[in-house]
Amino acid sequence: MIIPEIYRRHLEEFQSLWEHRFALRQAPDLTAADLQDWDARIREHLDGLLVPGRDAIDTLLAAITDGDTAVEFAAAFVLLRI
């Protein structure tokens, strides 16, 4: 069983961090250590999302029709990993 509010927060954080990391790759002062830090934060939220079960899947399926492309991408990404 998941706690929907916390699960949704993990999804939103995952989506936000993913977008920022994607944008950062063009930053001239970006270092490999910076990317590793971002990747670690992304993995932490992804780990929180990779919970099998009907509640998790229902939350992700609802997010796919959220209307926000970034949230839809994040939900689809997680569904493909479960």
C-alpha cells in the first residue's frame, strides 16, 4: 500500500529534477560531480516510485492523463520500470 500524497510528491520531484538535469547539460560550468549529484537525487525519487502494486499503478495511470507533458513523461517512465 502506498500513501498517495507522498507517492505523488515523489513523482513531481522526479519530474522536476529530470527537467532541470536535462536543461543543465548545456550549462558551461557543469561538472561530472554536479551531474552525479543530480542523478543521485533523481534515483532517490525513482526508488520511491518503483513500488509495485495496484495503488502505485493507478496513481501513475492517472498521472499519464494529467495534461502536463513532463508529469506524463515521468509517470510513463516509472510505469515502464515497474
